[in-house]
Amino acid sequence: MASKRFNSSTLSHLIRLSARAAPLLCPRAFHTLRTASPRAHLSLRIPPSISFRYSSSSTSPKKYTFEDIQSRLSPTSKPLILVDVREPGELASTGRIPGSYNIPISSAPEGLFLPADEFSERWGFEKPGEGDEVVFYCKAGVRSRAAAGMITMRGSGDESAGWEGVNVGEYPGSWVEWEGRGGEVER
């Protein structure tokens, strides 16, 4: 099994690169960061205590459609944890998908790797555990892809605590598609 390790400095540098350049430098590890827009930029501050390991056996996050998300909002459907990774100011001006939680990935990426008790205290919901299904979304799919990729690449050692066995997905259409197609909005 091929494996590469990335420290936080290297990962932060690569993520700050344009969505077009990152896959060229490290195509396997950053296949999850590719976007339709070659001008899309992503900037995350990764704390030095977090390192990532990419393994060729890693699975890509499941991709959800508008219809998938809409059907799972029903109280009778299988539970789905929706996580909006936009900044709080963005949510205040646009609203969010009903029932979703907010973890602002650009300003607080370390929040994904907090121990369970700190996670629930900081974000207001229990850290997903084994068997849970989590779907990340943002405005246009760039940050949600990065968040899902960070979890899928699994931080090494203690940083991965709590994400083992969690089914991670992303909603590539994100808020732009949700709003454009008339999805319900929670303010």
C-alpha cells in the first residue's frame, strides 16, 4: 500500500494553491480538491499538531445530489448529519439547509479533530461516531470537498479520534445548487 505523509505546513501550502495547481503537485492526495472552476482558491490554516496520511487504499467521499439531500431531510428517513463548512457570516446572510450544523473550515479546521467532549461543547452537536453518515457542504463545493478530504485522509494518531467508521460524503452542488433549485432554507 503506497502511503505519503504531509505535515501541516506542507498541507496548508498545497491547499492555498489554486485548485488547478494542487492536483498537479500531488494528484493522488488532492484528487478530492479538484473543482470545475480553475480559478477557485481555498485557504485553510492547519494547526502544526495535525498531520495527514494519504493511502492509495483510501476511499473517496460519497457524492450526494440535491435529490439525495432533500429526501434525507424527512423525519422518517435514515438520519443524516449535514455540516455546513461556510463562515458564520455567510450563514447569517443566506440561511442554511434545515437541520444542518456549522463548522467553519476556513477559520477553524482543527475543529474537525477535537476530542468528542470538546467537539460537542464547541459545535453544539455530538461528534459523529461509527456508523454515522456525515455530509459536508459549503457555498459552491470547494470547502466541502476539502473537509470531506481531510476526514477521508484521516489525521494520524490522536487527531483522527472519533472519525473511524464514519461514512463521510460531500454535496458538490452545495448552497448554490440548493438555493437555485428552491430547497428549503432555515434562517
